[in-house]
Amino acid sequence: MNDALTLDELAVPLRALRLLATDFGHLPAPCTRVSTVYPDQLELSFYDDLTDFEAWREALGIAPDAVECREQGGGRTRALSLTTDYAGAALRLVAYADVPAPATAAGRDAR
């Protein structure tokens, strides 16, 4: 017996991606992910900068307090994430960026 999903079973997140491309084509391009593990989810990922994530969050009308912020990699990487419903799909936005190094005492004294 073959339990593999068909492409038709991924129609909801693929439709959401098509609608996002139509309605928000002017926004920065994310990495996109549709998976058979989460067949109703569309993930948009952003790397190296959090501003593209924020542009999408704002365009989608999602409140800033809906964003989960955490650090990983021993505090070297900041990660933002949120999940919302969009066109029947669970739309997940995630972003990763380096945490700026703290100013050193010598750097503060040099000012």
C-alpha cells in the first residue's frame, strides 16, 4: 500500500503561494517550502536580514505582538516566526539573522 500524498493534496498551500505572488509580487522574494510532512502549510523563509520578514508581516496586516522572537546558536542567531491563516493554508513566516556583537568596553571608551 502506498500512502504517499499526491500533488492534488498539496493544492491548499500551492494556491496560497499563487495568491501571494499575485497580491504581493512587489515584496522581497522568500525561500518557499511546501512539504508532504505538513500538507496544509506554506512556509516563507528569510535569511540574513529581518527587514524582509517585517515587510511581509506588515503587508499581511499581522500585529507585531504575534511574532515569536528567540535566539539560537548560543545567542548568535535571532529567529522570528509567526503562523497565520491565509487562503485556507497555515502560512508560516520565519526569519534568521545574526545577532549584532555587543559593543566592547574599549569600543565604548573610544567614542
